Amino acid sequence: GGWTVIQRRGQYGNRVFHFYRNWTEYANGFGNPSDEYWIGNQALHYLTSSDEKMAL
């Protein structure tokens, strides 16, 4: 296992409005996983629409 970074926010020198994006950018993802980041709605859908389930 490992971690999948879905979203990361913080003070990384990006502008205050770094997450003010249009729908296409949210669909495709943006940023850098080591800084501020959004994985993208399409990738998130792929990761969460599997028939395989994990019990916590």
C-alpha cells in the first residue's frame, strides 16, 4: 500500500486564489503533489468507482 494524494493545500508560495479554477481544470487536475494539488475529478472517479471495496 501507499498513499494517494487527492488534494493538498497549504502555504507553498502559491497565490491565495490557487484553487479558483474553471471546471475543465478541476476535471483534469492541477498543481504538483508536493505543493498545492488537486488530483482531478476524472482520476478521482476512476479511483472510487471500482467494484472492489475496502473495509476500514
